[in-house]
Amino acid sequence: MEITKETLLEMYRKMQLIRYFEARTKELFAAGKVPGFVHLYSGEEGIAVGVCSALRQNDYIGSTHRGHGHCIAKGGDVKYMMAELYGKETGYCKGKGGSMHIADFDLGILGACGIVGGSIPLSTGAALHFKYNGTDQVAVTFFGDGATNQGSFHESINLAAIWDLPVIFVCENNKYAESTSISSVMKVEKISERASGYGVPGITVDGNDVIAVYETTLEVVERARKGKGPTLVECVTCRHQGHYEGDSGTYRTKEMVEECKKRCPIKRLCTFLQEEGFSSKKEIEDIDKSVEKEVEAAIEFAEKSPWPKPEDALTDVFVSPYY
Ligand SMILES: Cc1ncc(C[n+]2csc(CCOP(=O)(O)OP(=O)(O)O)c2C)c(N)n1
Ligand SMILES: [Mg+2]
């Protein structure tokens, strides 16, 4: 299928929106405006955007502790995201969730998740729901390389395999789990090899090539919609920032991080768009400006929003066992 200029520019816009949202989040965190933990996705944007561009609005995604990119790629509003990061009442979770719990069920965003591997059974359960109801929706679960050593990954992919569930397992292989290098905790060369243990296809793709991620996702989603079951898609990438804001990063040399930045998925698409005649420099600059404007407006919205009221501290926190 021919990829259109419209799709390419929208993918560029979304990746830039994630990058700029996080660049400002980094500054705001340092300035003490954003409480809690923040894990930045910079450098990995090609995965969230490539995958989510191949989905429909009513398809579901489950996310991770590094979830800003997934949320924006699936259509999340940066205004409500920023307000949530500030802990304000207008945020996605009314200021009670913060960076690691942002969700929007109307957009099929089941939520970020602070538990490594936690969203894998959640998305698998969503896929079971789709199959049970006979819809052709699919669920995607994003998780890191570290999460593939969790039991939740192995149990979920096995269940999805035997029941041919419409779920796509997207591994964001940035080669590290916090400071632990993947080579010290895994014998396989490629994480996609793990799929064969469950009888499902496993594919490795360059996660910094948004077009490759998009085209691969289109294929595996089509397969899942037809009832042919799950696929494990390993997207190889690297992160530009530390594991979390405040990470000393001593486990990677400066050269490794520089090398990683050279493989930036945004620069790569930007070059492609201009060299292949899809867009002019001016069109790219206009997108960049619109993204900055959108994020600055989100920050202003967050700044001006009220704090949650103390008397609301326990609402929306517990689910009644009688519902
Ligand atoms: C069940 C569980 N174990 C440990 C942690 C602490 N922890 C938070 S992030 C992380 C590393 C996750 O690595 P990976 O899955 O590769 O994702 P990445 O951070 O590289 O995106 C760990 C161990 C946690 N949050 N949950
Ligand atoms: Mg990792």
C-alpha cells in the first residue's frame, strides 16, 4: 500500500509533539513544577507513532511507565496530559495519577502503568473481550525489553496464542532495563525469537524507522483482525535520556548516547520527507511551530488550572465492590 503525504506529515507532527512535550516536561520537572517520577520517551517516538498510525480509534493500547509517547500517538490531548503531570484537577486523572497513570478510555488508551509488564495481561484481556464480542478491534501492548523477563509476558502471549487473540505484543527494545544491559539478562540474540516458544510469528524491526514500524503494524493488525492471532513485534531503539529524570546514566558512555542520537527517528523522517519531495522545508517548519504552540498552550492551561480539592482525595480512587 502506498503511504500518503498526509500520513507521513501526521506521523512527523506526532513525533515532534512527543519530543517537544517531553523537552518542556524535562525543564518543568527540573523547575519543580512536575512532582513524582518522569521517564522520558525521547528517541523512541518512531515506535509509538508508527504503531498507533496503523490503528483505529476504537482499537486499544496498553502502555508502560514510559508512556507519554503512546498517549500522544493514540490521540491524547497534551493539555490534559500536562495538567495531569502538574497534579491539577483538570488533568486526565484529576491530578491523582501523574505521569505513570494517564488513561483515556474514549481513545482506547487503557493507561500507562508503573508495574513493569503490567499492561501486557490487561491488553490481552481487552483482546479476549473483542474476540468474545465478535468485533474486529485489536489491542496493542507496549512493553520494554526488561518486561520480557516477567512472567506476565510469557503467560499472556501463551494464552493469546492458544486462543488466537487479536493482540499485538510490541516490545520496545532499548537494550536496557534501568541500568541493566539486556546482554546480561538474556541469552537470545533477538527478543522476537521468543515468539517461537509460543507458536506465534516474531518480527524484528528498526524502531527508529517510523515507516517500517507503521508498515509492519499494518500487516500484523490485518492478520489479527482476520482472527489469525497475535504477533510479537520487537522494535529496536535507544533512549536519548536517562532511565528517569535524575538518572546519573553512568552505565552508558557519552559516545553511546551520541551514537544513539544520530539515529533519531524524527531527523530520519524529516530528511526522507524533503529528499523524496514529500514536503518543503517551510512545511516542516510550520509543523514545528504549531507543535510548540500547542505545548506552550498546554503548559499555560496546566499553570492556570486549579489544584484538586482535599475533600475529593478519596473519590475515583477505590471501586465499590458492589458495582
Ligand atoms: C514489577 C516491577 N519490577 C520492577 C520495577 C522497577 N522498574 C521500573 S522501570 C524498570 C525497567 C524496565 O525496563 P524495560 O522493561 O526494558 O523498559 P524501559 O524502562 O527500558 O522502557 C524497572 C526494573 C517495576 N516498576 N515493576
Ligand atoms: Mg528497556
